[in-house]
Amino acid sequence: MSHLDHNKLLEAVVHRASGDRVFRQQLLADPAAAIRAGYGVTLPAGFRIQFVEKPATLDVLIVLPELAAGEELSDDDLEAVAGGTAGAWSPPPPPPPPGDTTP
């Protein structure tokens, strides 16, 4: 399966999980079995995947990448982060009220 195919499969899985409560619960409990049952795709042996739900008490859930072993930030990088020059971030807008169909 190519990288593009993996991306399309992941998009399909996430899209389905956004509206199919049973499939979503299956993904949370046993993702490999849910993907196999839902899409006929068997993940490679030893491949580990986990789906998580964003708790309702959070506005944003971010999964950090693995920490690069042995790599430390330079003094310039530390200064940029500490000084806030590494880029501005603002929270996403709140979701529309239920029943709002405005795009």
C-alpha cells in the first residue's frame, strides 16, 4: 500500500469515526480489528496504532512527536521560544451553535 493509499485510508477511517459511534468505539478498543472489519485491510504484524478521543474538557488535543534523542535546542532556538518569536498561535474559533448551518 503506497503512502497516498495510507493517507486515503486514514481519511476514510477518521471520517467514518466522526459519525459512526459503534465503529468509533471499535477503533478505540482494537484499531487493527476495526480497520480490518471495516475496510478489509490487515495492518502489518507489529504495526501499532492508537486512536484517542479529545476529552470534552479540552479545546485542543495535540500529540507531540517523539523527542529526538541527543538533540538539544541551540541558544538561538531557546531564545526564540522564550522570547515568543518562534511564531504566534491563536486558538481556533469556537464551534457554531447546534443547528447553525452557516458555512
